[in-house]
Amino acid sequence: GAVGGVGDDLKELAQRGDWERCREQAEKRGQEGLEQYVILHGSALLKANDLETAVHVFNLYGTPLSASNISLYKQVAKELLGKGRAASTQESQWLPAVEECREVLFKLWAAMKGAAGQDANEIKEVERLLHVAHYESLHAVCKSKGGVYAEMQQRLATALIRYCDVLPADRVFYEAGQACKAAGKLNQAFVFTNRFLDICDAMEEAEGTSMIENTDFENTDVPFDFNIQDRTFLGEKERDEVRDWVLTLSVDNKVEPVLSTRACHKCNTQIFEGSLLCSSCNVRFKPCVVTGMPVGRGRGELAAEEVFVNFHSGAFNFKDYVEFTLKP
């Protein structure tokens, strides 16, 4: 039939769910048609909760910049990263989509930074989601490699609690607690695991998170705002085992539930080791692109572009990063 305006028959094909033909027609119209296809297909996939395919479409066909499009990309990324899963879920079932999401967010972030007239707060939001996807991917890599990577895994797991409002909160506190326990940081493992159990209780009770106290995390930048999913990370039996471990620690007077601290380089106040903000003098720290932990003075920084693009591609040697980040 006759072709109307750029979007007319694309919308018609989209309404029918004929995405292959919709894309073929869009490709014939060049960039403008493809941009429309990306938004139509991405929106439909978000509605259908097929977030993995939405991320794949964005990765293949690009992320055109406009305010309404950016809110679509953010929504897809938030929902994908915030999806609950069980501890038994195989890495191959969730990690590829998170890594692809990281690629999409990096390209989007770089394009927004290079374009005129972009909202600074929007760029910050996209950058934060990029950090979540980046550290989540790295944490998985370190966890599966084990051994020499255990220290990096502990640092990344500790950094990830900073994103408990995006990632499923029960999981990030549980994994941080377990990583600290494995690294012998029992005081901090105690705090994180307690918070994990409080969140599990809140998931089962009508009052929700209003019952949780924030005393342990006062003067940190850890959000008191949790992404609570319907699905718990651990099953009931495993949660009971964790509860027993915490009870055992509670009666062991040698272990006090306190966060590990470091001195702020500016005012020397002792602050939580993972905090990017000093609660005393309000100085802000950049997160290390390798560990997610604050970079103080005297440590070099790798260019973000270099790391985000090449970390998983094998273009750089993973061992070099480990040596870089573990050196005193």
C-alpha cells in the first residue's frame, strides 16, 4: 500500500506485534525510521516485562536521545537491574543481560555527555545506573573466579549496598555480609547480615520497611530506601541458618556489630569505608572503577571510558586491574 507519514505504518505494524516487518520498514527510512522502531519496540517490551529483549534492541539499534526516550531507557534498566532472583539461579540466566545493559548505559551516558542541552540530573541518574550494572557485572566475575579475587569481591559487594534502592535489597546485604564473613571482617558481616534479616522480615510483614531501624547506617550514604521484591533471594531454610549464625555472633562478646571505617582525607573523621560522602565535612569521593570503593588522594584513576568499554572484552588483562587495585 501507499506509505503515509514516517510513523504511520510503523505504528500499525507495531500494534499488530509484527516487529520483524516493522524493523524492515524502519530500516528503509534510515535513521529517523529506526529511531521510531526502537521506541515502539522498546516500549512494548517494557509493557510485556521482557526487559532482556528490550536491552538487546537498544544495544543493536541504538538509543536516540530525547527526554521521553531517556525515561524509557532508565525504566528498562531499573527494572532489569532490580529484578529479584533466587540464590540458586545460574549466572548464565541473568548476567548476560546485565552486561548488555551496562554496554547500553555506557553508550547512552557517553552520548548524553557529548550532546548539547542535556539535563545534568538525567546524566547523573544514567551514570548511577551505569555504575550499578558495571559493579554488578564485576562482582559476578570476581565471585566466579574466587581465590585471589576474594578481596576484590568483598570490596565490590560492600560498594553494591550503596545501590540497595535499585538492586534487590535483601540480596545486596546478604552478599555483602557473606563476602565480609569470608574476608574475616566479622564486625561488618554482622551489621550487613542483620540488615538482610530485617529486610527479610519486612518482606513478610504488613508494616514493611517502616519497622527497620537505621542506627547502624547513620552518617553513611547507604540509602534508607529499599528495592523490595516479591521473591526472596534465599529460601526459608537458608534464612534460618543465617539467623542462627547471627545469634551465635550475638552471644560472642568478641564481635561487635560495627561498620569498618577509614579516615576522611580532608577532615580525618572516621567514616564508613564504603561511603562516597564524608558526613562531617561533606567532601565527596569518586568511586574506584574497579572496586567501587571511594578513591582518596594519592591514587590514580583509570579513565572511565577505558574501563567500561574494555573491562570484559579481554582488551585489557584482568590481572593488571587486580594488581592496580590491591597495591597499597
